[in-house]
Amino acid sequence: MPVEGQGGSQVEAGAVFPKAHVLNRLIAKIVDLILVAAAVQLVPPVGWLAGLAYVLIADGFSGGRSVGKRLIGLQTVLPRARDVAGFKESIVRNLPLALAYLLFALPYIGWFLAGGVTLFETLLIIGNERGIRLGDEIAQTQVLDDGQLDRPD
């Protein structure tokens, strides 16, 4: 039975969405991290907090796309609801990365722990058949190539 998705598109109930390309996801995240680093450097008193805020809410922007995802052609979705992620889902799914960001502020041991969290999340993306990392599991989200949400399986 078809289910109405955002924008009136038809998606088959129970459809499984294919994994987004891992390299595209990594490139999109690097673009986002460059924006975070720029905020930290350009606005020193509040840049660090602005970077943390961006890490948390980035995937809640229009269409479930951070700046990096928009440039690369990805989007964060709620597969069960057949809808794009909002700010709430973005904050929940990015909590592990925000933890890594916070840990990185501590010299040496924090850098090691932040690297461990980031590596763990990356390995989950690579190893999971749907590309779901811990943050996605908690928020019940998935990253897809643009247009996958609108196309029946």
C-alpha cells in the first residue's frame, strides 16, 4: 500500500532505502567540519559555541541537509515516517559527534577519546548495510542520496 510522503510523493510501505555512498558522506562531513573550524577561528569568543550548535543542528536545515550534505547531494530522513529530519532529530542523531567535539577541547586524552568516538561512528557507517551509525539508530534516521525518499523502492 502506498504511503504519502512529503511533497505528495508515493512510497511503498515497508520499502528499504539503499545506503548512501560512504565517500559522499565523509566528504559532506569534512565540509561541515571546515565550517565549524572557521566559526571557531573567526569568532573566538563565541565561535566554539557556534561550532557546537552547528554540529548539533546542521542536519535539521531545509530538507534534512547540512551545508555539506546540500553540496554533495545527501539528505537525512526518517525512513519510517517517510519524511526529512528536523532540528529535533538532528540534535539527537548528532549527540555522539557533539560529545567528540566537547572531548576535543581537552588536550591529549580528549583528542584520543574524540578520535575514538569519531572512528567508531565511521566504522558503523561503513559496516552497516544501511549506513546507520549510533546517532542514526538513536534518532531513527538514515542518510540517503537526494531523491531516494521520493522514489519507490
